[in-house]
Amino acid sequence: MTYRIAVVCLGNICRSPIAHVVLEDRLAAAGLDHRVEVVSSGTGDWHVGQPMDPRAAAVLRDAGYDPSRHRARTFDVDWYAENDLLLAMDHTNRADMLDLAPTVARQSQVHLFREFDPEASEDDDEVPDPWYGGDEGFALVLAMIERTSDELVRRLPDLITP
């Protein structure tokens, strides 16, 4: 049985695609890629079908990842049935996702991505949106996503039901 993780941001062209690519890489390195599948989406539909932001793709490429397969998708109510763990990049994305939950019980699937970040704190628990800033924001987001993905993969065996 495959465990499915969805990473979700606003437009699915910056943060969630970076997380998607990095998390898949970390799962493969840990030998869990045959048991865990990763998908990504955005709560908004402005970029559906588009590749990731060129700055996001560049920061990934420069770090040795392949960003070429990504095409933006939109989060909808079906993602609750299709995925086991739904990870929002920020509180606004989380609220939008919770608004679409088909039942109150399904809301328990939604968490902030940085809940797995060993450096996160109560007042610093979001992945900032680098879209409006410069290249340095994308590098910061990549570093944050890499360390969070490492911890998530380390904890996955406890999350995956046999």
C-alpha cells in the first residue's frame, strides 16, 4: 500500500514544487520511494498546467535536482481521499485547505509542512513565499525545505501504517 503525501502552497509554482522535488529525492535516498508517493498543488488556480517559476527551477537545478517534470495543479476536495498527509506551506494555505475538508475528521490530515522542521518555532512555522522577492528568498526556502524533508523522511516509518 502506497502512502501519499501532498505538499500545498498558493500557486503551485514555487514552494510546493520545490518541496515535491526535494521530498521525492530524500525518499529515494532513504529507500522509501516505493512506499511513499509525493504530489503537489496550489490553493489557487492561476498557474494550472504551467511549469514552476524559473527562479524555483534554477535554485533546484543549481543544487543538483531535476525540476523539469512539474506542472501546476489545484488542490480540491478530492485530495483528501487521494492522500494520507496534506502539508500546507503557510497558515493561509492551511485555512483554505481546511475549508474544503469534506468532514471534520478529514481535517486531521492537514498539517503545516514546517511541523517537521527541527528549527521551526511557534512564531516561525511557515515556509515564506519567495515569489515577490529576489533569488536569495528561493535559496532560503530550499534550505528550509531540505532540512524539513530530512526530518519528515526520518519520521515517516512512524507515520506509515503497515
